[in-house]
Amino acid sequence: MVWPGLNAPILRGRELVQQQKLPKDEEREAKLIKIRDSQGKFRMLKLDPLERGWSGTKMPGRSIGAPDPIGEGKGEVLSVLLIQVF
């Protein structure tokens, strides 16, 4: 296969197009630096091991908390820990 510009010269009509360097665009570089600085740094969120679970961020091993109260029962005494998901 022939890919003009990659493994074959570029022809415009019968003229061979030569590679040229573009002049530096200071305004473009300033915009890129401004955007880069405004975004800040990316940090992974640190999870508590009880929130993380046994298998990373998947559900098994994650504490779900107390069940919803039914009737007059409070349900604050119980804590649900998910063991297996089907």
C-alpha cells in the first residue's frame, strides 16, 4: 500500500511537496499552558478498606450499613456486609 506522506512523497499536480517547519505560535503555546495550569493535578481517590471491599472496587466485602427500618424497629444494631453477588 502507498500512503502519501508516510511511505511515499506527496505530489501536488506534478510538483513534489517538501516538508517545511511551521513558525512557533506563541499565542497557542500560552493558551495550552493556561489550560494545563487551570486543570490542576489528577489524584486517585483513597478509599477506606471497608468501602473498598475484598476485591478492589467491586461489591463483595463492602459494608452496606444498616438495613432500612421496618415498622417501629430501628435497625441500627445491624450492619450488612455483602459476601457474594449472583
